[in-house]
Amino acid sequence: MGPSLAKLIEIGSSQIAPLEEEAVRSAAELLKGSPGLAELYAAKNGFYAFESSLHVFPCCIGNAVVDLITWNAEGLWRSEYTNMAGGLIFFGEDVFGDQFCFKDGRVHVFHSETGEVEFMAEDLEAWAQILLDDYPFWTGYPLAHDWQALHGPLKTGCRLSPKIPFVMGGDYKADFLSSIDAVMAMRFRASICLQIRSLPDGSKVRLIVK
């Protein structure tokens, strides 16, 4: 394990759950496509950092929604994005639900409001260094801090969501954010994404919310 990943693990919260051998076996296929993730779990099985703005999912903790296995299940939320989430292995998220993921063995960011996949780093060590160098940008820490100063700590399984989606001009201010169940938020963002993805920038839209 490189020094940057070790540092990120060190400054994070205590692990979300003890790592069990059965969990590793259950997640074998996901771990195979995620170089270095098994080593991370051996050191700390899931954690929060930067006042919960970074959330690294635990491997598997049983009956939990937000762990590696359940979060990557097709029927939870990813199928809502149709083919946009195909081939991605999600292992963490920022405070707004943008997903850190592996694609072809390299780390990317899945932008949840648009479905765009952005290359971020060659491996977990480089990913950790990027976060340490600029965690306010990559995790949404400043708004997470301001919101929690007003409302208290984010509840487990929740992320922050703008009252007007950022992609539609929503303000990056704590007053315009709400805490929302992470799965519900991803399904809502997927619905927005599908409705606007073929529109040119600047188009006026009328969202249909189910």
C-alpha cells in the first residue's frame, strides 16, 4: 500500500464493520475488477472522511444497503441509468452522490446528475493523492461542513442533494441542500439524467417527477 492511500485510511473514521472472510469471497468478482480495493479493506473495511463528505463503502456487512455488494446490485439503482452505468464498479461517493468507481481497472468519477464518466486516476494510490491534494473539490467538503454546522451530522445512508439540481442551475449553498436517502437520491438523479441527456446546453426543461 502506498503512502497516500495509507494516509487517507489513517485520517478516516473507524471502519464501518469488521471484515469477514465470507464477505471477501462474496465480493470476489467485484474485487477482481478493482485493483487495490481488497488491500484497502484489509486495512479498514469502509470509512468516512472529511466530515462524511467522502464515503468509502465497506465490502459487505450483511443486510446493509450501502456496502460494495449491495450498492453494485443491478436492481438497487444502477439499472435506472440504463447502459450508462455498465461496466463500472462503484466503491465510494462524495457528499452529493457522485460515485468513485473502477472502469477497466482504473479509477473514474461517475457524475450522477449527467451519467458522465470522467477518468480520475490510474490506481487507488493516485486517487488517494488527488483527494488529499484537493478534497474540497473532489468530495464537496465545504458544503458538507456548512450544512452539518446548521443541521447536525449526516445520517448513515444519506447524502446531500440540491433542491434544484446543480446541472439545472442549483446553487452551491448549504441553504439549498437537503439530506436524502442515498438510494432514493440516485434514482431521482437517474430520472433527471435520462430526461435531459439529449438536450443541448441552455435548453429550457420541464421535469417530470414520479
